[in-house]
Amino acid sequence: MDPLEKLAQQAPGLEFELPDGTPVIRLGLVATLYFREGYTTAVKEKIVECFERFYEEFETHLNWQVASRPQKLSRQQFERHRDAILCSEPNEQCEWHLSSARDAKEAGVYSLSVLGSYLAHGDKKRSYIKITFPCSSRNTQEDFTCYHKWLLFLCAQLNVEHGYGGLSLAMPYDYDQYMPIEYQLAERFSGLEVDSMPHSFKRELLDYVKGVNWYTVLGQTFVDRLGGEEIIRRSLAAAPNIEYFNYDNGLIIRAGEYPALGAQEDGLPRAYVAVNRVVKPVRIPNPDQLHSYSPYGDCFDEESTRQWYARFDQDESVAQPTRIAGGKSCSHSGYWFTPAKQHSRRYFQRGDILPVIEDSSWGGTFWYWADGDN
């Protein structure tokens, strides 16, 4: 099945409404990005530019905001809070939330939120910005294009340190009672990002990243810790459909042309697993719980949180096909790929002699296992 058709087929099962028709769970495209010095005047000005651009582009969809307090959104209210942020002192925290929801009880499919750090915290905490777009069955390709443009813009605008993006659940601003649903769905779909509490990681994500998803954002510090961009690219040379995008402070990795929900019956998205293998050395080693306690049902505890972070890890004791030099026989039937030639992915039978690519600028010919379509 086409990936977009599959996503359209699966999406309705991840969306919920109250008996009165109020949407409380929606499948969305989410990007959460962490950055430094959200307390400074210069960075606050950059944040305001993000919100002005978002408001101008999606004004017809936006209904509600949380500034100093929750309120119905109007241009006057928008401008009032914008000016308050621009006039604030460096030790004042910057907080803002725009949404297409009508109030705190409804899930909005368009949203932009930010929470800055205090001057007193210095580099002891990170600020974050989070954007949500719809992932509809009618305009999915347009949604993806818009999402991609905005993710690149935010990374460049705020000199982002690290972040992630992909499929996640859009929930109400008052999300607490819906954490059990997020937990249940995340147990079924490995590609679904658990992102109801991005604010809880501001201190934890100083020296580590949260993990990987469809998009994985790595600031230059993390790229260097992984050996540099060339090493990252070479390490992922055999993985299918990996794309790279640069911004001034780092590298963005996209694992596949489209995001994958990773339903249990479909297995783990292979591209996500490949990126995870490379990024794992800078992933949080001892993460706090993904959820706080909820009286509404089971949520992520310490053990299930550990399992969720490790969901793309594979047992290293399981034998995997290794790289094979051109001119040698193929060890496993399946698809193989060589970086010595563009568009080289092809099927070989076990025992076939793998070709040597002559006069390749890459150097020697090595074939890498690339079985699977995800």
C-alpha cells in the first residue's frame, strides 16, 4: 500500500471526540525544537518574528491564545502580547501559545507555542518552541510541504540546539486526562512521538537529545560528538530514503520521504531504526518519566518510559548482513546499495557476485544491506 494511503487508513483510529463533538485527540505533524538563551532580548525578538509569521499565514485558522492568561484570540490581543514580550526584561520568562482550538478543552490542529528560560538559569535550562500542523487525508502532501518549510525556518531562526519532528497527538491545552490515551497509542505505534510534556525536558536536554523520529535535528555540538557530518552520512549510506538538510548551527536528518506510524503489525520503520543506531550515543541515558501521575488511567512510568526510548534499538546479538566489497558473493538475498553509484539499490540473490563500480569518485565499491521498503 502507498505510504500516504496507509497513513490515511490508520489516522481515524488515532482521533477521538467527546460526545458533544469536541475534538480532544487529533493526529498531527509536530516539531519540538530546543534552543539557548530564550531570556535574552535578541532571542525574544526572533521568537516574536516566528509568531508574527505564523499568525499572518494561519490567521483564519487561529481562535485562541495563552499569553498572561487564556483568552479568545484577536489581532489586538495578539499585538498586545507581542509588545509585552518585546518590552520584557531579560529575567522575565517568555511564554506564548497560539492555537486553532476554541478553548483549553479542545485539541487544535494548528498551534505554535514557546517557553523560554530565565536569565537566572543561564545555560542550566533550554527553551523550546513547538509547532503543530494537521495531517489530513485530503491535503497530506501540502501539509508535509508546509511542515518542512516551517521546521527549517524555525531551526535557522532560533539557532536550534536539537529537536525532533514527526507524527504525534494534538491534545488540548488541558491535556492531563488524555495522557492515558497517548500512552496506549504510543504502545501500539512506535513512530508516534510522545510529546505532551516537552516542558519537562528543558533541564534534561542540555547535553543529550531526546531521540529520533521522522525528522531528527542535531546542532553542531551533537554532530561533532557523533564524528562529524561526513561520518554520519557514511554511517547511514546503506539506509533507505535518508535525506539531509543543513542549517547554520547543524544538520537535519529525515528518515524517509513520509512519516511512519510504525504499527505493531508492520514492524519498526527501518529508516528510523537506522538513524537511531547512529544517534543513540547522544540520546538521554537516564530519562525521567514521559508522564506525570494521572488519576485517569495508566500512563508512562519509569519502566515503560525506558522501553519507549529504546523502541528503535535492535538486539546487537542478532546477526545482521554486513558490508561486502564489490567482486565478492552476496551473503543474503535482498536489496543492496552502494554509495559508489547513485540510484544503485537493487535486488541480489545469495551467491550473486556484487558488481564493482569502476572510476567512482567515492573510491572502492562496498555494498550495504538495504532490504525493506520503510
